[in-house]
Amino acid sequence: MKKLINQPEDFVNESLAGMAAAHADLLQVQFEPTIVYRADAPIQGKVAIISGGGSGHEPMHAGFVGMGMLDAACPGEVFTSPTPDQMLAAAKKVDGGAGILNIVKNYSGDVMNFEMATELARSQGMQVLNILIDDDVAVKDSLYTQGRRGVGTTILAEKICGAAAQQGYNLQQVASLCRRVNLNGRSMGMALTSCIVPAKATPTFELGEFEIEMGIRIHGEPGRKRMPLKSADEITEILAMSIIEDAPYSRTLREWDEDQGEWVDVELIDARLEKGDRVLAVVNSMGGTPLSELYIVYRKLAEICQQQGLHIVRNLIGAYITSLEMQGCSITLLKLDDEMLQLWDAPVKTPSLRWGI
């Protein structure tokens, strides 16, 4: 596999330096520790939104830093969680006095490190809350997490909550909204090929020439089932119906309780999709799948949603949560209410998502 890189150990920093040079009007990059933050940060009186995770999933998260979305992103090494010192540095950089919401994908390293960073930030007088995203219907547990993994709904929460913060919501309101987005979002993905981590130079996993992995996620974790290659329509139907037919999902997550001043277990359950629901439909490339193929998937997804009585009122099609150059796609369906729809439509200006400006 050929890659456009210099030295593997410089991959992340050189990529971020290029992003900073290309989008100096929107964001800045700080190294040691590495963070990406809004060029106009901090914004006094506005809740700051921070997210982060391993690199290799671009444009998530650094590509979504800007007006109406993230105030800062914490990029780890490839497929490796960022560290608490990165998260604390991001919090200090963007804290405008109205509090900070960390949007955290449900991977063990991300969860642990964001919790540690939150405790450090709180000890220094900052008000910080964490909300977990756990929307992957493929498997309950994987190599990287306990419970469902956080995937496509993450960027939808970043956009909707970023708009809410921009409009003056307080920290508790933004956190409650983020939790609601998570409970109404479901995702599932598949892979046609593996990806190759620059420092490793070999495929993350092996797939036969005529095999696919159904239910795989962004680090190349095992999915729900390995099966023979199928047509685009058949693959789309498996993904879509796995989401649409997904039963109500209950889980116990840890959140910070302001009154008790400690982490508490919160029991959450999401309801299944029902006929008549309005949805935002995302067809996402895993990195190596061209837009033309994604539109083939969307064509079938729209047909299935119509048959199932779901009304697609907004869509997003392209590469938004990737796994380096992996070929494959994922589908996310988010049930929308009026408030979420208005916030989705609100102006946004980031390197990788912009409208209304």
C-alpha cells in the first residue's frame, strides 16, 4: 500500500499543520499537547463544545472545529485515544465562563481519559459535563468498548449542540440536548477492505477478495458477521433494516452529577424508530468509497425508509467519519424533533461542514 506521507511518526502533526495553514481563519493548532481550537476562542458567555479521539477518522473531529460546531478537538495518535492533558489544555483554551460540554464516543480509552480530564478541570474551577455517544447497533461489546460503540451520531450531536451553544443555551440545556440526540440516533457500518495504519504498514485485518465484514466500525474492530460480497442494494438493506428494526436499547452510563459532586450511574433507554418519524439520514464513506457509490446506497436507503414509513427530511452524504482509506460505508438515522431540526439547519462554518453563511 502506497501512502502520501513522509515519516509515519510525523503523520498526525504534519496533517494538522496543513489543516491549520489551509483554514487559519477558522482554527489554530497547538502542539505539546496537541489541540485544535477555534481561531476566535474563547468566546465569553458561550458554552464551549469539545470532542476528540484517535486520528485516522478525518474529518472527525478537527474538521468540525468552527462557528456553530466544536470549539476544540483533541486528536490522539492514529486509532489511539487523546490524553487527559490534551483535554485539559483544550478546556483551558476555550472556556468562556459558561461551562464546557465534552462529547465523548463510547470507547474505553476515550471515556476514561475524558473523565480524568473533567476531574482535573473541575479542580481548577471549570464547569464541565460529559455526554457519551453509543449509537452503533452492530454489537453490544467490542475490543475497544463496553456497551455499544460511539459512531455516526457523534457528528450530528456536535452540529446540533454546537448550534445550541451558539444560540445561548446554558450548559445543562446543551447536555440534555446532547443526551437526547444520542438516544434518537442509530448507526451501522460495513467494510469492503481493511485499512493500513501508517506506523504498522500492514492491513488491520484480513478480508478475502469476495468477502465483506458487516457491522465493522472505525478502528477495524470485528463486526456482526463476515459474509460473501453482496450487491449495493443488498448491503444497504442489511444496514438499514438493522437500524430500523433495532429494539429499544437500555444501558447504564456514568455522568457527572452537579448536586452530588461526583460521577453517578444513569440508566438510559432509547425507543425504536416508528412509522411517521422524521429522520436525518447519513450515508458515510469509511474513507475509500467514492461519492458515486454512496449515492447508490442513498438511493436504496431512501426507498427503504419510504417503505417503512420514515420521512427523510434532511440528509448528509460523504466522508465524515472515516477509517483511513478503508472501503465501505455506514448509515446513520437520527429521529428529529422540531428543535433538533432547527438547530441542524442553523449556520455552521467549519473546514468540513458549512452552510447558512
